[in-house]
Amino acid sequence: MNDLVRQHTALSESDLEWLHLLVSEWQLLSDLSFADLVLWVPTLDGTRYVSVAQMRPNTGPTSYQDDMVGHLVPRGRRPLLDAALDEGRIVREGDPEWREEVPVRVESIPVRREGRVLGVIARNTNLLTVRTPSRLELTYLQSASDLAQMIAAGAFPFPGEVVDMDSSPRAGDGLIRLDADGIVQYASPNALSAYHRLGLAADLVGQHLGQITAELAPSRGPVDEALVKLASGYAPREAEVEGNGGVIQLRAIPLKPKGTRIGSLVLLRDVTELRRRERELITKDATIREIHHRVKNNLQTVAALLRLQARRMDSDRGREALNEAVRRVGSIAIVHETLSQNLDERVEFDEIADRVIAMVAEISPGKVGCRRNGRFGILDAEVATPLAMVLTEILQNALEHAFAPGEQGTVEVTAVRGEPRVDARLLITVQDDGRGLPEGFDPQRAGNLGLQIVRTLVEGELGGSFDMLPGAGRGTKVVLDIPVQPQK
């Protein structure tokens, strides 16, 4: 719609915003009218109309099988559009049009903003299935007529009201028509069922909706006056009402077809099961995060015990073995700490990698520098945990064996993530500028415990590949190629 309006019309950006506000609301008009809506705007030279938006009803058959957006029609071809635009009134004259053997009643509603007519809504009703209307259908049509008059007068949509049409109640979910005093004139079967869910035992017709709603929604203090006003339809508002184990979502729309409020529409939807599922998910997420938090605490306790035991060891090899175990446990604890702060089982691994690098670098403070390049991105927990251990082992191996005591050097970790939804792989390179690999060294058969852990995790658990190669010039390069889920 933005492109069509800017290309073909003289409307300002504020006018365009008004049309967007209208289009965000007009599903309601389409459903209440049982009709298709097409928004026509006059072109810059005033000789044609361009259709910039279209809506089909959820409550009846469509009268347009094809998409009308982008069509250009010269003035004079559709006299009802001309009359509505020039005279600023709703035009209903004329006989039904026949489209592919289907009779269609056409009406034109001017779209007014601040006294100017911006365009015209063509309301097209398929008359093929016309029958004697029910009380529900009569209420729909009367409400649609009131809304159409408000659009023509520039009183609808309501300025400043932002409605999320994906979550807001629709006409078919439940509809209540109120008079000017807030008394229920009509309640659809779905609306009545929703109030029964709140605990209402009687009929709604003839009741003051605001007072009934406030009584059904328990509060610790006096009657909620704001809820009474909202349910009485005095202002355009949305709210949720909970009572008797049920939850309903309300949306009030004041009706002012001639400038004075004659009543209100209240749209409502029973969202009891939806809210129950949301609460279950929140509880489940909180439980999972608490589990990760406790696992992290337990791992830190284990690491502390191993560290305490290492201080009491007389053997240097035994002390070093326990310190290695502390770092392995710590790398897993970092992952669980990150997961305890997330709403799902996915983590931003760059933060974990930086913390692992800092933790391992403590074994050679001020001698060998470690840094990271590139991004790991978001990884699932089942990938992040073993990968953190693998990174710990590789870095620990480089810092212990690549450099002589006191020697200066650098270890660089580089991550390259494949394009999302194209190449779901993660390529990791750990490059040092140390002494290099021993003569005849085979990384696939080396008996070092750390390398055995790396091979087992990379090939067995992560389903990837692992290799160690001589670096360019000097040093050693470790290459990991791991399949990962595409980032979302």
C-alpha cells in the first residue's frame, strides 16, 4: 500500500498513516457487513482511482475471486465512487452488478480525515445466498452501518488506538451490542457462552454489562470502576476479565454514527485455555531454568572440591590432573549458567567461548595471549555443552604443549558460521604460533586423554570432524567441522 499511495496519489505521510490505521481495523467492518472491501484512492491528476487495499469477509462468500490491489480505474466508469468522493456521503443507489453470474450489491463509503475525503471504500456484497436474516445477522448489519457512517464522518478508526488484530477479538468470537446506557441489547451465542464461563447463570440481554462484568471478576477492594466503564463501552479500550476459572478478552468500540454515542459494540473471546497453556509454559520454562541453575551450582561445588583436593596433593602430576578436571567441570558449568538465564534451550555461544578462553588462559597468565575471531552464533544446548568441553581441551592442550615455560605466544580461535538456512555448519579453527607438532604425530591415534575426549565428543556426539595440522610457518592448527541447526 505504501508504494501504491506514494507512486499514484498526492496523499501526505499522515494521510497514509490514517489509511494504515483504517486497514488494520476494517476486517471488523467486512465481517459485520458480510462483504468484500476495496479501498480506492484518487490518483495525483484526479482522472483515475487506484485500489490500494482489499479485505474479504470471514462471515460470508467473497464477491471478488481475484486480487484487486493495484488496479487503476478511470473516473466515470464507477459512478458510485465518483459520487462518494465528490459528495462525501455513503452511496447505495443502483441495481446489483452481475459478476460471473453472481449478483453483487455495491456501496461506496467515503474515507474522511480532518474534513477531507482521502478515498472511497467499495463495499461489495455477494447476494447469491441471500435469505431472511437472523437476529445475529441484523445486529451485524446495523453495527456495520454505524461503523460505515463513522468512517464517512472521520470518527473511525480511533486516533492513537493501536490494535493487534492477530490477538484482538473478532466479530465471530463473540459480540455484544449495548445501548447508550450500557444495557445489553443483543449478545451472540459465543458471547453468552463466554460469560457463562465466568460464572453468569442468567441471560445477558437487559443487564448492565459493566456492572455484571465487575461482579463476575472478583476484586479485593470495591467494584472496579475502570472495568465497569470499559465493559459499558464508553471509550475504545481492551482488557481481560478473569473469574470462576475462566478468562475472557474484551474490546469495547463506542458507536457514534452521527457524532453522539448511541451505544457500543463489545467484542469478546474466551481465552481461558490459551492463558492456561501460557501459564504452563511459563512454569515449565521457570522449572527448566531452575534445573540449569542448580546443575551449575552442583558443578561449581564439584569443581571446588576437586580444587581443594588438588591443594592437598603431594604429586605434581596428580595436582595437574585434578586441575584439568576442574577446568572440564567449569566449562560445562558455564553452559548451564547461560541456559539458566534463557527462555529456551538455545544459547549465544560467543559469550561461552569467551569465558572458556579466559578460564583456560589462567594457566599461563601474562605469557600466552588468547583471542577469538568470528562468531559462533546461537547453538542448541545439546551442541553447546560438548562443544564447550572440546574448546576447553583444545585450548588447554595448546597452552600446555605448544610453548615452553615463560615463552610468549598467541592462540587464536576463529569461528565461521555457514549462511542461515543454506550451509548449516560451523567451522572452528584454533591456531597457535608455538613449537608445532612432534615428528610423526597422528592426532587420530594419540593417546592423550584430552585428545581422546575431543575425538569422542566431536565425532561421536557432535557428528563432526576433527584434525590437527602444522600451522603456516610454525605452530599448530586444529580444525573442527561441526553440523549445526540453522540460526533463526
